[in-house]
Amino acid sequence: EYASILNGRIPSYKSDVSFRSDNVFLRDTESKFIRVLRLHLQAESSAESTRQYLQRTAMFTLREAFEACDRDANGYLTIDEFAKVLLENGIYHNHDDLVCLMSRYDKNKNGRVSYSEFFEENMPKSPKKY
């Protein structure tokens, strides 16, 4: 008897006017997800623009930038070296910011960033000029 009562019910998602059968997101969730994607794309576009600008700048080399960050001159950047460089340049951060930065640069996940990893991340990725 109880099963027949439940089987006759209309699913709650069908009564929700924001549900679309071609999408698994509610409208509010979808708009927030789209906003996150847009912000991510804007950040990537800005980063690419900066990478291209730095490549065109005569007085800037990635080798010198890497060496300026590599405080102990061991050929690798650590999370502590990133932290010092950020703070010295007025960029306040938390531990999660540093972990995110390291995950972006440390391609082989060994806890340190080599010059080749640094170079790869900072070279322009797109042939399009920004």
C-alpha cells in the first residue's frame, strides 16, 4: 500500500520550474557554474597576456626571474621561496594559495620547481596576441 502511494507521486524536480530535462543543473547552480568558468577564462586570458608582454620585454628574461626567486641558488624553487617573493612584492597569501601555486608550477609533483617547469609555465601558450 505504501509503495503504491509513493509510485503515484510526481518527482519534486518536475514541479521545479527551473529544471530543464536537457540539463542536470538547476538554473541557479548553472549560472554560478558558468560564472566560475568565466572567471577562470578571464584569469587565464590575463595570465597569457602577461606572459606575452614579458616575452616581448627586452629587459626581462625568465632565467633572471627564476634566479631572483631561487634564494638559495640550488636550481629549484620551493614553497618557502615562493612565499618570500610574494610577500616582498606586497602579495599577501595563505597556505592554500601557495599550494595552488606550487601545483601549477610543479609539474612532476616532487615538491620543488625546476627552471624547465618555471620556463614552461611562464612561456606564452597561445599564438594569438593579447
